[in-house]
Amino acid sequence: MTLDDIVNLVGSFDGTLAQRPREGDGTPELAWGDVFFYYSPDGTVPTSIQPFATIVTKNYPGDELSRLDRPDAFRVNIVAAKHEFEQILGVPPREAAHAPQADTDDTLAAHPQYGTAGWLSVVNPSSQTESQIGELVESAYGVAKARYERRQH
């Protein structure tokens, strides 16, 4: 899977906004080149909610485990329900430090910094994790959409 494959997959869900920070748009330089996915049917970047999935293309300070400083490396990050996290990694999110870490390509792992919040990650996904990524993103999208709809009523 390429970065664009994932952007196209997630972008195919109705009401999804893919924010792609770049130079000159007012976003922090550190975020340039990354992608943040929100459920936002009006097409504006929400200010009060977290994305339901992200793609990062570089190491962030304190987050070098995935070695994203390699050419063409990226990491997909998806918020998962507690039961999904535990089913996939064998431990609940609060025990993410005891779960597989995001240091191996094409392997579902706990997010290096946000695993305890239920975030899963895949570095350089390909055929081994493609279907799981699709299922997880669809689930995270469903939760984000339901949360948005509850706030509207």
C-alpha cells in the first residue's frame, strides 16, 4: 500500500476530510507532508476533535522508534476501540507498553506514543496488513461519524 492508496481509501468514506498540511497554509512545519483524517461533512477542519486516523511521514521529537527517516517510509495510525486493540495485540490499551511496538514494517502494533489511548500503527503497510487497515479505518470512521451525529442533536 502506498500513502496515496490509503488517502484514497479513507477519502472514499462519505464526509471524510483529509487535511494535508503544506508550506504556506498556516500549519506547523513539522506537520507538512503528513495527513490527518476527520469526519467533517462540511469540509472544514474541526477544532475540537482529534482525527480518527493519520499518516506521518517523518520522525517527530521523541517518536523515532518507527525509523521514518528512511526514504519513502511512513506510518499509518488509527484509533481503535478497546476490544479491537486487545483482539489484535492481546493486551488492553492501558498495557500498550507490553504490546508489539511500531518498529517493524507491515506489522500492526501499538502507537509509540498513543498506544495507551487505543491507537494502532503500521509502518510501511503492504499486503500483510492491507485488509486489517481497511477494517480498522472503517471502524474508526464509523465511530467518528456517530460521535459527530450525536453532537448535532
